[in-house]
Amino acid sequence: MNLSLAGCKCINDECASIIALQCPQIHVLSLALVEGITDKGIEIILQHCSSLHYLDIYDMKNITGSSFTCIPQYAHKLNFLVIEDFCDIEKEENLNALLKFNSKVQVHRTSTWEIAETYKCRLLQ
């Protein structure tokens, strides 16, 4: 199951809980540009969606990366994490800690994409 809620304005941590409980077998989830979900919502998704292998949290303003600590513990199948090119210091530190602990997670940033690609096209690949 794949789900894209990219850019949705009405999504929050409560919605993240519903997604996690109703869609535990989700494989691909894009929450890019969603501002209402915090690290708490991401943690709930990671804890309940054990089949998740692609998580797009590109430009989510309320994510500090503290939820990344849940990835090694719960999201064993997560291979791809999409994130913005330039994170704030806290998010970058949390990301670096994750990568030191779990080297199988590949981080994709828009700067690594081909020039002709657009965000929406990349998401659907």
C-alpha cells in the first residue's frame, strides 16, 4: 500500500495515529510539506507501520528528527528517507546519529536528484 498526503493542510498527529492504526501494512508514505505532524506523529507511524520502507518527510516544519531514534527499533524495513536539502542543526544532528547507528537507511535529498526531475515525479517513482 502506498499513500501520499504531500501538501495536505489538515493533517496532524491525530491523523498520523489513524494512519498508523488503520494502515499498518503501508510500504510507501509521503508526508512532504505537511506542517501539522510533529515528531510524536512520526513516532506513532514508525511504531505501528512495520512494513514501511519509504518515508518522505520533506520540508515538514514541525519535525526535529527526535523521532529518528524510533527507526532502528521499530522500522526494520525502512530503506529510504526523503528529507530537505538543508535541515536545522537539531534535525541534522538527529539524522547523523541515525546514520551512524543504522547504515542501511538511505537518505534522499532533492539536491541529489537529477536536474530534469520534479518533486512530484520523483515521489511517484
